[in-house]
Amino acid sequence: AAGGEHIVPESRSGCFEISHADGAARAGRLHTAHGVVQTPIFMPVGTVGSVKAIAPDDLHALGAEIILGNTYHLYLRPGDELIARRGGLHRFASWDKPILTDSGGFQVFSLPGLRKIREEGVEFRSHLDGSKHLFTPEKVIAIQRNLHSDVIMVLDECVPHGTEYDYTAQSIELTTRWAVRSREAYPHGAGGNLLFAITQGGFFPDLRTASIEQLTEHDFDGFAIG
């Protein structure tokens, strides 16, 4: 493909193979549109599109197979639409292997006093200039599709440590509703991006189990542990 990108046939994208197992431990291979990721894997963090102080060729030499970008930060600066015009995050960052982008939810929820949560989504003010924005499940999917990352995450509510049980119970229901809206905004098979839901539930084992049960009823490509 153009730019030397390693493109996996779309029919293989999303395939996960377990290659070895030892009790509860396992090793596997996740196929994405830009290559195969060996699991378990250490994923270098490239918050704004690049891993700080490490050039792409050095990442290759270190054996990195996937990097992470952040939806919140890339949306605010330089902007997902600009990145889309430049051919997506892979070309923008000169990285031809897989990329995972988180939903930006954690960054938004870590802004006490700067955000408001409602059914529609999360309204927040930029930490850069105070401008007002709204992240809905649908908008977060649209941003990540502009970034064209291989694994995209749904918008979820990240409750802080110490949150009471009743609020956490309501929160996982909201996270599930947002996840379903995300799946509806990007139906399975609509493109090569893999959509992962995120389990929540705070520090309450029964709520974590409930969150897993709710989300696995739906057709996601994978599940992350929030």
C-alpha cells in the first residue's frame, strides 16, 4: 500500500488466535488492518500522535507492535479533521503498524469543574483555552474514524476511586447505553476499524460482573477492562 503500510485483508482484521496457553495465562495474535499484534503486549503511549523522545524507526527497532493515541488531545490539537486530510494518524505520525486510540473519556472525566455529564454525552471545557465542547458516543466514534486508528474505544464513564455503590450502579447502565449507541453509529463490518467496549463497575465485583454481562450481549470486536 502507499506509504509502505502493512495492510491485512479486511477478512482477517479482528481475528484473534490463541497460540499458547498455560492455565489461565495465554498468548495470542490479534489481526488488525495494519498488522498483527502479539499478545500480551506492551503498548507505548503516543498521546498526541507520537511517543515522546522516540522516533518511529527507534520504536520499530525496539520491537514495538502497536502504539496508543488519545482522542481528547488529538481532537483539540491539531484536530481530527486536519489529521484525516493528511491521510489519518498513521501517515500523520509516520507509523505503519497498528494504532489504538482511547475514547478520551478518562481525560474528560479527570477535569473536575470543567465537565458536565448527561445522557446525551459529556460537556466539557478545553484545558487549553476554555472553549466548550460536547463529546457524545457518536462524536467520539466519528473523531476516531477520522484518525483511522485500528482499534477504537467507546465513550464510557470513568468513576473515581471511592464513588458510592448506587452512583456506580447507575454509571455502568449509562456506559452500556453509550456503548450501544457507539455500535449503532458504527455497525459491525462497516469498515476496517475494530470497536472495543469498556467494562466498568468501580471496585464492586458484582457491578463489574454486571457490566461485563451487559456489554457482551452486544456485537463488539473486543472488550477492554476499565
